[in-house]
Amino acid sequence: ALDAKLPSRVTVWRRQSLLTLLKAYAGSKYRNNLYVWSGVAAAAGDLLDREEYLRRYHEDVWRFAIDAIADDGTVSKEMERGQRALVYHVFFYNAVAALWNMRNALGIEARSANLEAVRRLGKAVGDAACEPSEFARRAGAKQEALDRWNLAMAAAFAARFNTPAWMRCTKAPDGLPGAGWGGRFDLTVKSLGAVGKSTK
């Protein structure tokens, strides 16, 4: 519906830009939160184009993301970030939650075991937001404070998974615009929810 209102050259440019991005990440040896965000981009493209390649891409990313979450809710690659281990865990958390929202809008229901993995990640970052000493010990450095973008995105995309500890120890700014998301994070989530209802 969106592309129907755009000039064809814009639609072609959008699709070519997306495919170039995905090719770069698919061929990269690095598998961290940025790879998960590339899956979010693929899922967004799938919402517009309903293309098999995009579906396979974000499906592979979803499986990677779930497998990367350890039993204690941490992500080994992001724990290597030193003083920014917690910050990057929340980047990963936000990416997984955003990908879940996109896939849900596509009518793809996540298995309960996969949702439990996301909850473990949510618990890990929620506990660390309150008391980061365990993250500091494992990462070998005092942890940086979470920034307002991280908090605002988690408040919107990860609302289903945020724990009482997260809610108690963080305060997201209300209505913070999401650069690159077309406006406020909370309204993006509501829009995706509406799309999801229309696909079921």
C-alpha cells in the first residue's frame, strides 16, 4: 500500500538499497546485534514486498538471535564489549524485540520456547539495569549507563518482555522520536500491531 503511492524509481532504490545491505551482512563473519538489525530491515522489506528471499533472511536471523541467547539470558558476543556490554546487550534486546514485532505483523507466530529465550534476555538486562555488578565482573569493566534511545526503544518494542526489575530501574523518556523509524517508537509498534491484525 505504501509503495503504491511512491514513484517507481523510489521503490526500486529502496529495494536495491535493502538488498545491498543484506548482502553485506549475510557475507560478514560478524554476528552480533547489527546482524539482528539487518533481519529487522529484511522483515520490514518483507512487509512491503512479500518476497521469499527476505522471508528466508529474517527467518535465519531470528534463529541466530534465539540461539545466541544463553541459558542465563546473556549473549557471549555482546559480553565482549567491556564497559559497554550492558549497552550492547540492550541493543541486541531491542533488535530481537523489533524483529519479533515485524514478524508478528507478518503473521508469523513465534514458538513458546523462542519467546522464553527473549524473556531470559529481558530478565538479564533488567537485572543488570538495577545491579550491573555481575555484568561488570564478566565483562571486566564498570558498565556505562543506558542512554535514552536504548530506554525508549525497549519501552516500545520490548514492552511484552520487560521485567518488573527493568520497569523499576529504568525510565524511558515519553514520546521520544525514533530517527529512522518515521516517528515515535510507540506509534511504530501500534502500527505494526494493526498490520498484524489485518493479516490474520
